[in-house]
Amino acid sequence: MIFRKKECVAMLLAGGQGSRLYALTKKTAKPAVRFGGKYRIIDFTLSNCVNSGIDTVGVLTQYQPLVLNEYIGNGFPWDLDRAFGGVMILPPYQGQNGADWYKGTANAIYQNMTFIDRYDPDYVLILSGDHIYKMDYDKMLDFHKKKGADCTIAVIDVPIEEASRFGIMSTNEDGSIWKFSEKPKNPDSTKASMGIYIFNRKKLEEYLIADEADPASSNDFGKNIIPTMLQKGEKMFAYPFSGYWKDVGTISSLWEANMDLLGSKPALDLSGEDWRIFARHSADAPQYVGSRARVENSYITEGCEIYGTVKNSVVGPGVKVMYGAFVEDSVLMGDTVIEAGATVKYSIIDTGVTVGAGATVGADRDAGAAIAVVGEDVNITAGAVVEPGAMLSE
Amino acid sequence: MNVAGLIFANIHDRSLPELTQVRNMASVPFGGRYRLIDFTLSNMVNSGITKVGIITHYNYQSLLDHLGNGKDWDLARREGGIKLIPPNVSAAGAGHLPSSRLESMLSAIDFITHCNEDYLVLSDCDIICNLDLSDVIAAHAASGADVTFVTKRVDASGMYLSESVGCVKADENGRITEFVMKRPTDGVVNIYTNIMVVTREYLISMLSDAAARGYTSFFHDVIAHVVADGTANYRAYEYEGWYAYVSSLEGYFNASMKLLTQEARDGLFAVANRPVLTKVRNSSPTKYCEGAKVTDSVVADGCIIEGTVENSILFRGVKVGRGTVVKNCILMQDTYTGSDAELNCIVTDKNVVIRDGRCLSGCETMPIFIGKGRYV
């Protein structure tokens, strides 16, 4: 094989179960959860890599990898089917010294150091596959090089009252980090870690090996690697990112991120040619909107047939909303039928669902109501009522 | 499968001069996200054909751009895949652009002779249907025919023909007894759909014979004579599914508007295991804004709709401004309409800009066409 050194290799942590998404991650890993009509969560990080000029991406999978593996395939939709490099799925494997599941984020990378070594990169970019954002990693890499850092951590300003949910970086004026506190009770900074790290490869490998040798370590970047590096006085910098960024790890944040696509000035705009988000598509017909349909303030994908009413909603491919059906404030992920006269309000409906004629899912979105969630392939019989906040799965 | 495909990309360019000014018939946009060749290519791929020759003579930039390496049709193959057959014209001036179907076929003689498949499917790009070619091929092989013509019974009055079509009569066994090129104006006729299955050895001998005799017209000099003399086994396969044929701008408009019927969408797009494949553009989903009113329309992804759209077809990336009313229109890729415009029976090519407040109206039998990139 022709060998070409890569300056930077990305390692995408996609093994998380996403247990707080409940029914939505029963059969699929969180990065493969659908988002924004035609995308999956992982499309954002993969597209960011490609748009930033990174063409070698290892995707570390562990939990329910089948859908994710099939989805990524040879990487063609993201232009990651490269002759050397490209996208590679990296599941846990059996080696000469035994086999192990990925014990933590750091251990997952440790187990794949030989993958990284193949490309002889100077830098390693660590990403997680569960955030929605558009970011140029190349700018971050420039920052990292200019600062002469050993490790650069991307940070975003969060409201001080929310800071205790994040890993918080306390920085000096030049951006160097002097303190890292994981979910601090009394945060002294609003710079939250986005879980995006650039390491000098040699330095990373050195710390991964040391961390692996420590039986007390939980082999995690946030808990072990970063604090240890800080403690040892390595050069660590915070790279400030401004723009849309959302952790979609919970039902409500996933719903909110979908709603951020709507409105005349959406918080997250996916239209246009620049920084396009790529996804694997099936060959669907264009959408059809029927003669008595009403579609307002919504995001609708190819393959849909809308005969009823859809308002303030995000609708994935192949959804049928029949005559007299009413959908509002909801996320329909795809290949779902909302039968005549059914009502879906303030809900997230996974793929392959049938909502029978006259059935009701969720309720008006007001202060007290919670989001109703219907998992993959659930069949809601005609006339049935699914309460707000319900969590149905097959 | 023991069959290869051969597609004629240019043959009907003249019947649709408005849309083929900047492209050939094969890459004429249709149905929101497709090009006409997609229907033919998908029929081939869905029937297991993995080697397709595409004969093209001129104006093929947009076709090449559309096809790429064939990946979107699963035709990026080491063995087979898409084989483009451009004209044989040398720098020294030898050769000329083929001007007839017969010359087109002769220009592809290397492809035809180098195939090792027993059968070839020959198809033009002026038909829109979802046809199970493997059934046609099976019928062809079973009957031992030299050529099987796919035919369709149509009402000639709704055809909007600008050129003659093959009108076919067959006996009860499907053997063709009459094949006449003409322009029927009314009544039900069984017309040749410009899709045929031919036994490759027969095609090679027929072509070398035609070349030796200096024939110029495939239908008049070859097919009509063979049918009259009964020297070969020609059969008709009557296709019964949904079908549209494009042979003029009115015909194009009419065929497009048929997509607004359930029957057409079911017959074309909702056939199990037979998707219509096309180039993926990675547009975001379509955004219906507050105050948008869309009814009875086919809409591709990537549109932003603020105004009113009725009975229309919107291609990818179309923008309909606030207060604008679009009725009975076909707006192609990236057409931009400002606010408070009114459009009725308009066909816009790609990248057309309709400024604020413009008011344009054609009628169903005479839609107004606005060329690529024009500002109104």
C-alpha cells in the first residue's frame, strides 16, 4: 500500500449507549440516532472532519454497533472512501494479550494506538459522536500549533448557572488552562469542555500508556488523562468556540436541537452550500403535499406524503401524515404513518411507527407537559391514547 | 445477468429544444430531483443489469456531471459499470457526428462487439416509467425473438408529439405484423416505447448488413423492411404500468403534472424493490416557513417556502418568497422567486431569478419557458 503520512488523524468515540435517550437507543448507538429529518447525529462530526480537511477517521464502536456500522459503510457519503485512510470502524478486538471491552474513553484510544501509528500523524483529534454543531477543526489545529500546546481542548461559553453540568476549564489570559474541574459545584469559569481534544501524538501515547498501567484509573479523558497532564505541567490550552453546539444526550435536548432548525432565523441553519452536512440517503421520491394539507414552520424530508396538518415539526424521510391527522411540536424520525384523524403533539416518534386512526400521542406543549417518546416499530392502535411523557418501546 | 444496457442520450434532443439547449435529453431535469436518464438507468439497474453503455454526441457536460462515476446507481464497477461512448471524431477531421440512430449504433459497435452478454437492452431517454426489464428479457429469451419491442397502448390525443413514433401491430402470439413510423393524432394506438431487447449476435449482423448496404434509417430501412419481409422474429411486449412520454415542452409539462396524481406516484415511485435512483445532492430537508401554504405539489429537498404553492413541482433548492403565489409551475433547481410575485404555468430552468412583484402567466397548453440563469 502507498504510504502517506497524515498530519492529523481523528478518533471518534461512538461507543456510548446514550441511556438517557431510553427508547431511542434501545436498538442503536446514540451517534446513529436520527436528527433533523435526514441526518444522524454522527453526520455532524463526520462532516466537520471532511470539511476541515481531515480524511482519516477511526470510529470507535461498542454498544449496538450494527446500525452504525451499516450506516457508515465504506464512508462514501462523506467522501471518506479513500485509497489510504478514510473512515474505519474500530470495535474492541482480541489481541495477543487477551481481549477487552473499551473500559473508558482513554482505554478505547489506547487499544487503537496501532491504528493511529499506521498513519504516523503529528496530531490526534479526539471527538465524540453525540453533539450537534458545525466546527472547523483545522482552525483549532492552527491554534494548537501556534500555541505550541501539548493538548488543546475546545471550550464554549455556557451560562454560569448551567456550568455545573459540564467539565469547566479555568484559563489564564493567554488561554492556557490552570484548572480543570469536572462538574464543579461552584464553577469559577463559564468555559465548558466540548469533549473535543487535540493532542500531540507522542504526548498522548505517553499518557495513555501510563494511564493504562495505573489500576486505579478509570481510563477516561475527563477524569484521568486531562487532570494528570495538568498536574504534570504540560502545555494545555482552551480553544474558544462560538457558534451552535448542543449535546443531544437527553430527550429534551434532542427535541430542542431539532426545533432549533425551525423559524425564520434558525439557531442551526443547514441550508446552503457551505459547510454542508453529508448523510447517507436512500433514493426517495420528492415529498408530496396533498390538496387539503397544511404545512407550516416545519422541516420536511424527501419521501414524505403529507395530507393532513403539520406544524412546528421536523419530519424525516418516508413519513405519511394522512387526511385529518394533526402533528404539532414534534419530531417524526422517518418511515412512520400517522393515520387519519390521529393527533401527535409534543412528541418524538422513532422510525417504523404506526399511529392508528384517531389515536392521540402526547398533549399540548405547555409548562407542565413532558415529551412523549415512541420507540422504533411501535404500533399504536386506532383510538389509543399515549400520555405526555410516556416512553413506549416494542 | 446475461444482459447489458445501451442508452441513447441525444436522440430526441430536437423534440425539446428549450430544455436541450444547455444539455441533452438524458439530463433533462424531471420530477423535482431526477434527470430523464434516471428512469432508464434505474430500470436497468433494478433488473440486475450492471454494464451500461451510454451513447452521447454533444452537449453532454451536464450528463457527465450528473453521472459521475455511476456510484449513485451502484454502477461504479471494476467489471462493467457505466461506459460512456462519445463520438468518434479525430483531430485530423476524420469521422463525423452521428446523425441517425443507425449511425449512433455503429459508433458504439466496439461496445456491442466487446460485450459478452447474449442480450442487450436498448433504450432512449424520453420515457418515464418503472418497468421490470427482467420480465421483458425473460419473455424475449423464451420466445427466441431477435428483437422484442416494448410497446404501450396509449391515447394519442394526449401525447403532444413533435416527432413520429413507431406504431405497432402484433398478432395474438405477440409477433409484430406492422411497424409504421407516424404521428398519430387520435384514437388508441400501441406505440413502441423506444425500449427494446435485442439478441446481441442478431444486432451485430444487422448492423454490419446495414452498414454494407449504406442504409441511413434504422426504422425505415431496417425494421420496416424486416417486418414486411418477415425475415426475422420481431415481437412486441406490451407494458401495462404507468408511463409518460416527453416529446415537446407541452408534453414535458403535461407529463410532469401527472406526478401530482396518486396513480403516477404509485406507479413510478412506490414500486417495491424498484426505487428510482438519482444523483444525491445532500440538500437539507425542505423548510416550510410560518405562513407558507403548499397544496397539491411535489417538492424536492432543500427548498425554502414562505409563500403559496399550488399544483406545482419544485426542484431542489427552490426559494419561494413571502407573498409570492406559484400555481401550475415547474420551477427547476435553485430557482429563486422574490416576494409578492405571481407565477402561473411557468417552467423555469435552473438558477432562474424572479424578482419581487413580477407577474407571469402561461396556460396549460402553452407554458412559458424561462431559460437557465435568466433574470426576470
